[in-house]
Amino acid sequence: MQFIDLVQGITASWLERSADLIRLDVENEANSDWFKDQREVGGVCYVDLFAGNLKGIKEKIPYFKELGLTYLHLMPFFLAPDGENDGGYAVSSYREVDPRLGTMEDLRALAKALHENGIRLVADFVFNHTSDEHLWARKATAGDMTFKQFYYMFDDRKIPDAYEKTLREIFPTERPGSFTFYEEIEQWVWTTFHSFQWDLNYSNPAVFNAMVSEMLFLANQGVDVLRLDAVAFIWKEMGTTCENLPQAHMIIQAFNLACRIAAPSMYFKSEAIVHPDEVIKYIDPGECQLSYNPLLMALLWNCLASKEVRLLRISVGNRYAIPEGTSWVNYVRCHDDIGWTFSDEDAEKLQIHGFYHRKWLNEFYSGEFPGSFARGLLFQENLKTGDARISGQAASLAGLEKALAENDDAAVEMAIDRILMLYTIVFTIGGLPLVYLGDEVGVMNDYSYRKDRAKRDDSRWVHRPNSDAEKLERRTDDETVEGRIFTRFKEIIRIRKSHSVFSGSNPKVVFSDNDHIFAYQRKEGKDTCIVMANFADSMQSFKLAEMHAKSGKDILGGDVVLLDESITLQPYQVRIVNL
């Protein structure tokens, strides 16, 4: 019966798909690996913080085109509880837009306008949990047995206690454990993340069918890519960590099959902030065609703090390769915290102690370590385990906030160079680059969240500021910090788009005799280039290993670089040398 319901639901969604979207489905057949094209550049923002509402986002399309975006990820815009809602990740209805942001009609109009301007629309699919205000949860609260079985609800602590023997705490500073007691119904509810986010029970086939219906509804509004939120947590099994279980992959594959039938041009992007060996398991043409690359992001910030690149070299060399028909989504910052998700096994090979190194990174980026240029905040510090993550805007973490506060012009330039070096690597290393909108003009931390009762206990809001119209206006003035960053940003994007060597995801690490230098080769057909970046705050000289070409032209500077001799890079300088 459940299978018949599923087939009928998929068929109904296909019949409801508009002619415009069917046309996109057909076009996608001839360009199914569009995400590997070097002309693709992504951006991500909150609707309200960046433009007020969906109509405001539509009015920003000329700006997106000016920046060169072809892929726009809008953070959750669904109906959610007032007050605390985890930044919109507590969804009360997948078929309603938050009224403050607009309507579903506005979303469809935005998707159509974006498509007409060559920009794909990306949205979140929060499918591990709903808010406690979702209709399903309200019916479960009212005692409806059909919907009680949509969640994990228990009369006492016996089963929750058995599960928690092997579960880790995700938000330890908010509450212990993974279950919340609801007094009004005298039930314990599984809430992995926040107490207002009820985990869905995928051992019940009706839950999968219902979520397929919600997913295909979003596809029919014009969404091109779904970011699958919290993919690691969707299957529960007693005696395990309830993370990254094989059944989770099977469920995602089943979602993907439903998409291929009813909305074949829509793809998935996985969000798995877990061990690198687990992240890569979600990346497959039949599962998630795209995936965030948290390892690269974390290790770029690691290199910036430590000024050396050994861990980045070994990790990119061993862990970057992914299947054909897939792509990394590379980023410097996003809406979330920075978790230090590098492999302890890789670190041990370099005699780096993972736990103590993470502790030092947290000290550095919270500004506690002597000599740190960073201005970040600790997130979810667990006093029992010593674990923590880091919140902060890229510009503040890279030193711009501190430099401007101290009126240190030299430090300002160095901070700008750090920001641009990180983004240059993300734009050239292989994969689809993602700009956290605001970084292109050096937006810094916003501490006003501390005055908001619903936000003050979540330091991630420090890097979720409102868009500053004045800062955006200064982007055209090269005498300003914003202008200096934006001009170079656009140039890097122009270079990426105009060189096919940056298509695909195939970097090859190039070793040198200097551990401050990160170098890699990009190759596409007959085109080859070497990218070299100096993570030190001083000039560095080095020689590349096993270079067959004797010289090449620097795309950024225009000068000829002799590759078989000693090469010099200024602090945080990047060279992109065409061979």
C-alpha cells in the first residue's frame, strides 16, 4: 500500500510540473554535469538579512549578475516558529513561505526571474526533523497515532536512556542529551538538535512518502538544487551513534530516484559535517551529486593560523578525489560555525595531536592566543570534553576587524590579502565555489545579536548580519576597503570563468621545499596551470618539486615565472601560472 501511495504521489507531481520546468528538465539532459563548468559561481545569503524579502532578492538580480553568480542558495525561507527557530531550520511548513518574506507565488516568480538570468535557485531540504509547530507534530501532540508514528515519542526514559549510551551531544550548552520532555503530553521526544526540532522516524514508510511529496512540491516551485540538511542523522539504530548509518544512504538514494522520475533537473547537495571518510560516502551521482567540502574550508583556516600547509597537502592529496558526475562545493565561510573536521589519522602522520590542535585553533580564532589577528567567538563549548567550534565572519577571522579597530593600515592590507588568498584557492582548486554574500565587500562580525533574546545564546548570529547598503555602494570606490576587496574579487571570478582549466574537480598537489607554500596543479585537456599560495606573513622563497615545465605566465600578474628556479611570494600572495 505504501509503495502504491508513493508511485501515485510521484506521478501526480510529474503531471503538475510546469512547461517551463519540463523545458529545463530536457535542457539538463544535454548538460547534466553543469556544476563542473568553470563558469559556475555560487552565492548564499539569508533572504531577510540580504534583501528584506523574496521580492527584494528579485531586485538584487542585477547585483548577482555583476558579481558573476550563476547559483543562488537562499537560506531557509519556510514558515517557522516565532523567536527561536535555529535560523529557519525548524520548519513548520514546507509549502508555506514565512509571511515576513513573501509567498509561494513570490518564490515561483523569483525562480522564473533567476532562470531567465542564468541563475539556478538552491534551497534547503530540512528532512531530518520538523518544528514542533508543524501540522504533523501538532497532530501527534493531540494524540493522533498516525502522526505520533512520524516521530520518536516515548512514555518514559527507558528507551531514550538506552539510545543515549552511544549518542553524542550536538548542542551541549543548550541542553544535555538528545531527548526533550514535553510536559503537556508527558512524552519524551527525540530532538537531536534543538528541543523544538522533532526528529522524523524514517523506519515508518509513511514518513518517507510524505517527505517525497514535500520535496517534489519544492521542485515544482522552480528549485534547482536542494541542500540536504543534517544527512548523517536521518536513521536511528540502538547501540550505534545514529550517525552515517547505511540506511541513511539508502533513504537519500530513494529520494534521488523519486527526483529522477518527477523532477530530473533537480540535484542534491549534501551537508555532512562529519569525519572526512564519512563525508565522501554521500557523494555519488545516484545519491548527492554535490557536496559541501568542510575539510577544505577547515584546513584553509588551519593553515592561516598555523602558517604551514602540511595537513592541507596530505588531506587534499588523499581525500579530494570524488566520483565522476559529482562536484565539491567549496567555501570559505557559511551560515554555520567552523568545526575542525580534519582527520586525526592524517594529523598523526604529521605528529599533530588532533585534540590539542583543535583546542589551539579555537584559542587562536577566538582571539585568546597571543598574537592572533582573529576576532571570532566560541560556539557550543563543551566543558566536559573540551570541544568547541568557531563563529565569525571571514573578514573578522582574517584580521580585518582588529586591523581597522587599531587603525593599522599595514594590517588592513594584510587582512585583505588573507581574504583574497582564501577565495582565490576556493575559486581555482576544483569544484563549484560558493561566496557567503558580504565577504565580497569585507562584511565583519555583527555583535548586535546579543540584544535579541531569541539569538543571544547562539554565537553563530555574529556572522549573520544584515546587509549594509552603504558598504555595497562603496564597492565601486577603490579607495575604500570594500572597493579594494570587491575589485579583486571580481577579477578572480573573471579569471575563473575565462579559463577552462578550472572546470571539474581534479587538483594535484605539487610539493615544494617550503611548508608555508600550498601549490597544486589544475589540468583540463591540453591546458595546465600551477596555483601557488603563501600562508606566511613574510616573504617566502621555494622550489617546486618534479616540475617538467621551465616557465609559465602568471595570469594574475602577467609576468613570466621561472618554475625551475627559486620562486618568491610575498605574504599571502597567490600566483596562477599558465604552463
